[in-house]
Amino acid sequence: MPTLKTSELRKLPTEELRVKYAELYAELSRLKAAAARGAAKKDVGKIRPLRKNVARVLTMLNESKQEEKKDE
């Protein structure tokens, strides 16, 4: 999974960010479960970048939420 660039995430609308978050979180959950079972030894290295991508998307969602509050 390539890292998501913040500049690309800023261009996305909020709904698309929510969809991206759901996809990334589902994949992260799947990888964590497989790692806990010991089934996915080759995929263990994908967990950290995925966690960081989830954090980036959440940061963008929170920033957009704060901007909406600021505009009110």
C-alpha cells in the first residue's frame, strides 16, 4: 500500500474521505486479525504504513470538521 499524500487528501471531498477511511480501516482490521492468528507473516510489514494512512485520513476529516465549525 503506497502512502497517501496529504496534498492529495486535501483535494478530496469529505464524503470521499469517509469512504477511504472505511476501506483503510477494514483492511487494517483484516491484517491485524491475520497477524494475530499467525497466518500472514508476509503482510505484517503492511500494518504500520496502513495505520499511518488511517491517521492521515482522520486528520483531514478532523481539519475539515474544524473548518466547518469555524465558518459558522
